[in-house]
Amino acid sequence: MRFFPILLVALAMAPSIVWAEENASDQISFYHDVRPIIQASCQGCHQPAKRGGDYLMTDYQALLSGGESGEKAIVPGDPDSSYLIELITPAEGKAEMPKGKAPLSEADRKTILDWIKQGAKDDTPESAQTKYDADHPPTYVRPPVLTCVAFSPDGNTLAVSGYHEVLLQKSDGSGLIGRLVGMSERIESVAFSPDGKQLAVAGGSPGRLGELQMWNVADRKLIYSVPVSYDDVYGVSWSPDGKLVAIGCGDNSVRGYDAQTGKQVFFNGAHEDWALDTVFSKDGSHLVSVGRDMTVKLYKVDTQRFIDNVTSITPGALKGGINAVARKPGEDQVLIGGADGVPKIYRLFREKARKIGDDFNKIKDFPPMPGRIYDVAFTSDGKKAIAGSSLDGEGFIQVFDVESGKKLLDLEGPLRAIYNISLSPDNKRLASVGFDGEVILHDLETGKKTGSFGAVPIASQTASTK
């Protein structure tokens, strides 16, 4: 009996408890609800590297303040006085923002409206707030892990990944040319356009944002940024005519974009795991991707259709994911490398009907390398194949004769783990990057190491704490 009063009190309190929970669920979170909408639809044009209309939407205070119009974009508690609401509200099916895109959905507009009504509070964690731009680039106190490197078509410049940025270095290591600071925390892949005027960058913020960036190399300005999905994107490549760029995505999709406008023109979700690298066929009519699902997939670009699994689909025939793909110059053949450590060449187009258990498209295996292959390349004449691998923190780069399939060289070490390689246009130099933050240069004819340099400027511990 003595528990009865307590039960009555609990029952009496129950409605108020439910009411509080229901009202809590109606609260709009900036970080969880509003930010993803802005990130997907607005930040490509309104970020530190590209302030369309002088409006910055990656910083909370700047988001409230507005841009060149002078109008307050957001007035907490007062949607009618918030200029942003006017900009995103469609009239006759069109809205001023996002510019050049379909209006935000009614649900997304209501989310923003309700957030402003509730006081437009910022609940962004400190760790997720934007900290870097061209005037405030990252500061490094130790060398970062480097994920990608690329020679420019003239051989004079190397683009190297950093944290939140791509660093443009003179290819002989004699000096830093520029820093391309963007939104993506991780830079996964970089590729110069065929004419060298633009740099495509694939990356993102793990678990939050994928991003394709396009930079003007000469003035080091961001041309556009395309938010993609919810996780990092990889393996950016250019079509031979420079009109399209492709990426692989952490959501298992492969996507293609008009290089000039950033408009998505290709999408396919045939992969069953992350798509990690892409390359176009020799005439650009087809696209190839590789991924963690152990497959090489072929697509028709204009129809966006999946055509074929280039590799065998027999269970157990392939071992581990495929990290990298490169097309043989002048041929519709690709070199692939992955977890099994064996570089392989495949033809893209099947010449006879598939049979269960066949691997007909495979042309040859090269000798196995230690560990896992992270990147592959051909010389411009297609006579040599190069692959970089890693095992237990040690890196290996080997050169193979394509015709005979034999190993020609082990590039001089010792090397730390190697994650990416790039060959100079004259086929004389190879740049590699990996775990130790150094850009390593080798002579491709002799295999000798010719130099190395740090990819990023390192600040002293003392200076970094001031």
C-alpha cells in the first residue's frame, strides 16, 4: 500500500513528461537539420573560397548577417524580417536561391522557417566549425599523411593533398606556389585538366560531406564546389576532351559532371561498396570504375547505363577490393591494383559471351607486390606499367614491362607507406606520396631516388601555441 501514493504521483506527472518530450522533438537543430540543407544546396556558392553575392553561409554569424544586399539574412525569431526566407521562397516555380537550381523543397523551407521562429540558435560543435580559408590556411606542427599527388601537363607543378587544402608545389621541390583552401577536410584525389588550366579535387568530411571542387590554376580561385552525398568522394578523372569529370563515391555511386558548369550528367549505383577510382575510355564514350566490392565496372556515358563487369564475377576469383585504375594510352585497356597486390591488365570490351567462371577480359598478371596496391600508372607510350604498394608501414614502387609482363625495376628505398604516384609528362620522373608527409622523386630510368621535400610548411611547436 505504501507504494500507491508514489504510483499516483508518477501517473500525475506522466502527461507533463510526455508533453516535454514531444516539444523537445519539435525543436529544430541547426547542426542536424538546417546545416545539411544549406550544405547540400547553398555552400557550393557561399563559402570562404567562393562568396557569391558576398554572402558566407559556412559561418553562423555571417549566415545571419547577409551579403551585398545589406539586408539581414536571418533575424532570430522573426522570419518575416529574414531576407533569406524571401530568397528561398519560389514565385512561379522559381526562387532566387539556390541560384540556377530547383527551389528547396517545401519540407526544407519549413525546417529553415521553423528554426528561425524558434530563435535561430547555433548548436554546431566546436570541432565542426569552419576554421580555414585562404587568409587563414591550416597550420601544421608535424607532416600529415599524404593521399594524392599529380603532375601538371607541362611538368612544372605538383598538386599535393593537405588538410583542408591542396598545395601547389614546384615540381623540383624548390618552392610553394599556392594553397587552395576549401571546405573538405580530407583531399582524396586531384587531377589536372588536359590543358592544365583547371584542377579537379575530390574529397570531403568523413560521414558529413562529399565534395567535388574545381579550381582555376592560374589565379588559384575556386570556380565551383559541388556537395556530393554524405561521405568522401574519390578517384577524380577527366574525359580525354576535358569536357567531363568523374568521381567514385562513398555511397557506392559513380557520378559524372559537366566540367564547365559542375552540373551532374551521369549517375550509376552498380557498385555494392565504395567506388574508389575512375577513368574514361580512350574516346570518352565509356567510363570505368573500381571499388571495394572487388569489381571493375563499365558504363556508357551518354545513357548512364551499366554495361558490364570487366573482371570475373565468380565468387573467390578476386581477392579484396580494388583501389586504383589507369587506362593504357591509346588503348581500351586498363591497369588495376588492389588488396591482392597483383597488378593486372584488362580489356574493357568483351569479345565473346560471358561464361560463369571465366575471366576472359584479363590480358595479363604482373608479378605480385608486397602488401596492398594503392595506385597504378602507365608511361605515355604504354610500354611500362608502374604500381605503388604498402605493407606494415613500408612502401614499394615497381616498374613492369607491359609486353613481357616482367618486372624491370624496384625504385630505390627505403620508403614509408606509399598511397599515390604520378608520372611526369616526359616519363622521366615519378613523384610519390604517403605516410611520412614527404613528396619523393625518382628517376624512372635508373630507379634512383633524386630528391624529396615536405609537402606542407611546418610551424614550430612554440610558434603554433602563440
